[in-house]
Amino acid sequence: AQTVTQSQPEMSVQEAETVTLSCTYDTSESDYYLFWYKQPPSRQMILVIRQEAYKQQNATENRFSVNFQKAAKSFSLKISDSQLGDAAMYFCAYRANFGNEKLTFGTGTRLTIIP
Amino acid sequence: DGGITQSPKYLFRKEGQNVTLSCEQNLNHDAMYWYRQDPGQGLRLIYYSQIVNDFQKGDIAEGYSVSREKKESFPLTVTSAQKNPTAFYLCASSIRTGREEPLHFGNGTRLTVT
């Protein structure tokens, strides 16, 4: 079974600085998708960024980028120029491209922005 | 605007009572999901449905039941057999054929059972 591990329950960063959130996963599949979701205090889950395992280029969305290391099964999220609105729980998630299509989540990292 | 509506936002029930959480979507998505969120445990899949009149158990289906009679609706019933029902419940949907497509989530229902 696929598992997703986020080893940092909490992180904090100074406003305008850069922070990296870690995520590792375990799978025997070669074709899959990885996602980062953000859950602010409103508890609405919001997609931050996604990555296809077959694409070597790391995905980027404005201030958010990933470092995807397929061999190491690592998928970290880098947030540049951190803003107060980035404060949230961040969840890493995995989805296979074949077979069971369910999305498996990690346990989350709570990010605090220090003004 | 298209989206997913979960109601109510807060729900209170006495122990031993069944309770049904509503989830409606107007995104024309085929697949719908129910997740449970507890502190420190992330999101865990309860049930999912890829098509009308069909659904599959997720990782923690015991004590829950669902139905999918209409494409846009996927209600979740928390039965009295669920030993620890107090939690935050999230409904989601996605385009079935696109694994790269993200899940779209509702705003959640906080269920408290006393």
C-alpha cells in the first residue's frame, strides 16, 4: 500500500523568507501524481501544486515550487517570499495513475509565518 | 459558480443516533469522495464513488455508509456502530478520467457526538 510521510509536524518561517516542507512516499508504481494541498484556518482544502512522476522538470506555481526526487521518493515544497497568508496546514498527497485512484495524504505540516 | 456544498457546517448528535452528512456538487464530476480529518492524522478515506450507483470502501469504512443515487449527490451516514464519530468530515470530487486532476473539496462538516 502507498504511504505518504511528512516528518515535520510544525514549521515556522520569518515573513519574506524561504521555507521548505518535506514529504516522502512509498510506492511500487512508476507512474503517479503528487500534490501539495493547503488548508488555512477556514479549513478549505486548496490545491497548491502538482507533479507528474514522468516529468523530470520540477513544477512551479508563482512563489511555490517543488523538488521532486523520484529515486529517493521525495517531494518537498519550497515557499519563497513567505507571506502571512501562507500560514496553514500543508498536506502532501499521492495518486497512482493506474488501478486504485484514491488520493493518499500525509499527516500534514503546520506552517507559521512570523511577522 | 461551480463547487461542492457540504451541509451543515456544524452538527451535533447524541451517542447512538445515526446522522447523515450532505454533499452536493455541480461540477459535473464523476468521482466523489469522503474523507475524515482528525488532529495529527491527516485525511483518511472513508468511501469513494466513481460512478452513479457504485461505490467502494476506503481505508476506514467501518461504521459508515454511503449512497450514490445521483451524480451530484453523495451523502454519508455515520451510524451508531462508528466508535469514535466526532471529527471533521470533508467531501471531495474529481473528474474520473483524469488522474492528474486535483480533488475539489467542500468546506467540511464538523460532527460532534456526545
